[in-house]
Amino acid sequence: MDEPHPELGETGKNIAPAEEIVEEPDIELATNPPVVQQEEAGGKATQASAELAQLHRLSDIRLISTIPPLPDSDLFTFQEVSCLEVRENIMAMPPSKAPGYDKVPLSVVKDCLTHILPILTDLINSSFTNSLFPRAWKKAEVIPQPKVRDQEVADNYRPISLFPVLSKVAEKIALGQFNNYLTRNNRLTRHQSGNRKFHSTET
């Protein structure tokens, strides 16, 4: 005969109630954490800075503030341009000089030079004095120029910027004054060959 099953919640055995055991972590919280004194922190920062400076040998480098300023007489400044100088620069330019986006060739500038020379000279002097370059002289026509004979590949082309003729005149005069300044004040080292007349990597 089957034994009767105990009611729900009854096991038929005496079970002692479980005891809840919680172990507290062995951590001691500091009520007043130590405070680093400002003088002590400042001393450590100074020592660290000194060690870093010694590591990189910063003591051998002079501070920029100790370098004496250059005298004003040695600084480059543009000189006033005369009509004669502008005329000589234009007439010395090769006739094959390509025009810019305005399509005004050098031959037209030379033909009407008598009429536009005073105005052009004033424009150049105003540009040098105010350190401003006319916006129209900054615009260029970019054309592709082939580097090799095979013109079927796009990578074989390089862009060429064609500026207006009047822009080239102003740039040529500015370059002449700047080169004269460098030569007169001996600003270029004798080891420099780039951007100098009668100099190359072989001379």
C-alpha cells in the first residue's frame, strides 16, 4: 500500500533554521585622508622640471626673449618704383610670354604702354605701400601641360597657371628689389644655390 504523501510544506523531518552569516571585509576607511601640502607639491614639480630640463639639455638653448631685436635699418621694405623702371621691365620680357585669363597679350601692353604707364606705375607703388595685391592679378588660367609624349594617360600632365601680364610685371619688380636686398645685406649663405643666378648644384 502506498504511503500517504506529506502535505505541501511539510517534509516530515526537523530542519534547523539556517543562520545568515555575513563576513565584513577587512577594510579600514580613513576618516581624514592625508592632504599634500602645497609647498611640498610645488617642490616636487620644480624638481621634476629641473630633471626634465637636464634630460633634454634645455639649459643650452637660449630663450627667445633674450635675443635682441633686429634694427629697423636691416629690415626689407619696398622702394618706390619709377615709370622708367616699369617700362624697362616690360620691354625686357620675352614676347612669347603667355597671357592669363584676361587674354591680354604682352604685345598689346607694349603697344599701349605710353598711355597706361603712369597708371600702371601708381598701381604697383600702391600695392607695395599697402601690402595689397589686386584680386584680379591673383586669378590664373590653369591649363594641362604634357610631361611626356604619351598624352593618352592623365597622369602624364601637369597643371600650368597662367597669370595676367600685369601681374607678372609687378612680381618681377618685387623680385628684383628683394634680390637686391639679399645681395646688398649678404643675407644668403654661400652654400645656397637655389633661386640664385649663375648658381647650380654643380657650381
